[in-house]
Amino acid sequence: MIKWGIIGCGRIAHRFVQGLKAVPGTELVSLWSRREESVNSFVEQYGGHACKTVDELLASDIDAVYIATLPDSHAEYCFAAFNAGKHVLCEKPAAINLSILNPVLEAAKLKGLIFMEGMKPPFFPLYRSLKEYLITDPIGPVGYVRAGSSVADIPRDHPNFSHELAGGAIMGIGIYEAFLAVDWLGETQQVQTMGRFGETGIDMFAIFQTLHTNGYAQLYAGFDLHGKGDALICGTIGHVTIHKNWWNPQSATISYLDGRTVELNEPFTAGGLNYEIEHFCQLINEGKTESPIISHEMSRQMIAMLDKAREQIGLKFKGE
């Protein structure tokens, strides 16, 4: 039985618990949030013990911590969890920038504990099936990725609109696109970015083109246009369309140069976070300290891409 604590009781924490309930051998034990009313409401709905402080949570009988706060506080809670001997599954982006993330990863390695960024798409059944299928019926070397999302219906009181909390389209949505580009094309070599700002000082829409070891990507992220999108992955003898919403993938079409078309359909259950939770629990049970799928190096490369994108449009956060 792997016992969990949750730091932060906002929207994503509710989805996490939905996923946790679908993973056998897990238990929600402790919760803490800076807002007492949100913790109490959460416990009434899902159970567990409401802690008065983060130290109380970390001292409780738990094996792992899910950090569900915003990027501005991720590093602080990661260090605290490692010092308490707890494994960490941390919401994306794992840190505000690479210079903050690196010490977190070093601390996890020093303590011999698992740190994994909560990047959900690669654990979905569709994404895994696609990767497996292309081994035996490939589209050739991939050289181009196009993906993006612009979500115009997020309430304006959402933390994504807060500059103080390290919000913005690049941080909130672009991290998904960074994953897709790095996963299929390799390490980022160049980034070209354009973006425009909103009233709160965060980027409302951004476009970034990237050069990688194996090709190019064109990506976008936004909060004021409606563009919930698919993803295109192009190889030399075929291409893949992961249909919308690609970050919660359920279906894909593979089109080949010879005219063949293959359809993949893999519905997901329990909101989708259950698959990354299951993977994380497997790492614990096998005594591993790093995910081979969302590795420390993958997290470094994703945030490094966002660092370059933000630098080019002049978006800085507190302390940078």
C-alpha cells in the first residue's frame, strides 16, 4: 500500500484524487493547503486527514507527496519533502526555471528519492499504443512536430493569469508542447518566439518555433483565442495526427506515403492522471529513483525551452 499526501487542494488536486482512486494499492492519507477552508472541503469530499501545517503533513505516515500548488512554490515543497524522506510527484512545470529546477533534481538524487514531473500525455493508453505501433510500422525518422492549444474559456480569476504565481500561456500550456517536441525530436538547439501580454503582465498568446537535434517544431499556447488542438508528427514516409485534445489523447490517425491509413482508438478512464500515478507507484515498488519516461533530463529540457521562449518575449518572474 503506497500512502499519499497532497500539498495544495485546488482544481488539479481534485483530478489527482479521481485518478488515485482508480489505482489499486494506494491510499490518500494527508492533505494540506495554505487555505484552511479548501483543505476541510477536500477532506469532506474525499477523506484523509486535514493537516494544519506542511510539516505536519510531511511527518505523517505517507510514502509520497503530490505537489499540486503553482510553480512559484514547487521547489520549496520539494526540498521539504526530500528532507522528510518522501518521494515527490510534482505538477508541471516542475519549477519556474532551469536554475531553480537543477538543485531540486540534485537533492532528489542525493537523498535517493523519486522526483517526477507530472507530465501526463505519455502515460495515456493511446500515446503508449502509438509508440508501440510505430516500432513495427514506422513513419520514418520524425523531422517535424506541430502542436498547440489556446483555451479561451478559463475564468479570469484562475491562477494562470497571475504574474506573481508564475502564470501565463507558455508556463501553463506551452510545457505540454515542449514535451511533445522534445519527445519526438530530441534536445532543443534554437528557439524563436513571439508573444503578446495581457493586463496582468503574463503572456496571453505565444508562438514559438524550435530547432531540435532531429528537426523542427511549430508550437503555440494561449488564453484568449479558441484553439483546442490536435498534434501533427511528420516522418519521411508518413505522418501522425493525434486528434484533439492531443494532451488527453484518445485517438490518432497514421497516414502513410503509400496511401495506407491506420486508426488508433484508446479511450482513457478516471480522468487520465491515474496512468502517471500508476507509473510512479511502480517506480516506488521497483526501488527506482527516476522515471525512464519523464526523466530528470526530460524535465530539464522542457523547462530550458520555456526559459528561452520567455526570455525572447521579455517575460520574467519574481527573483529572475
